[in-house]
Amino acid sequence: MRENAVKEKAYENHEAYQRTQMQKDMIIERLREQGCRITRQRQLILDTILVLRVLR
């Protein structure tokens, strides 16, 4: 029973990661379309914001 709970949690975490990665890719694409440079600092800020949204 506990093993199933662990597997289910791992699956949920993987889904959340994939969703976050897709959101990040979409935001970066929009910024590029608007002529913005994607610096490491912008990527770090974006990662932080998206992780905080997942943790809510």
C-alpha cells in the first residue's frame, strides 16, 4: 500500500515538472518573439516563479 502511495507521488511530481517545463518554454518563446534576450538571470527568475507556483 505504501509503495503505491510513493509511486503515485512520484508520478504527480513528474507531471508537475513537465507542466512547469512546458510553461517555461512557452514564456521564453513569447519573450523571444518580443525581442527580449533570455539571460541566465531571467531564466533563474522564471524558474523561481514557476517552482513557487507549483509549491502552492
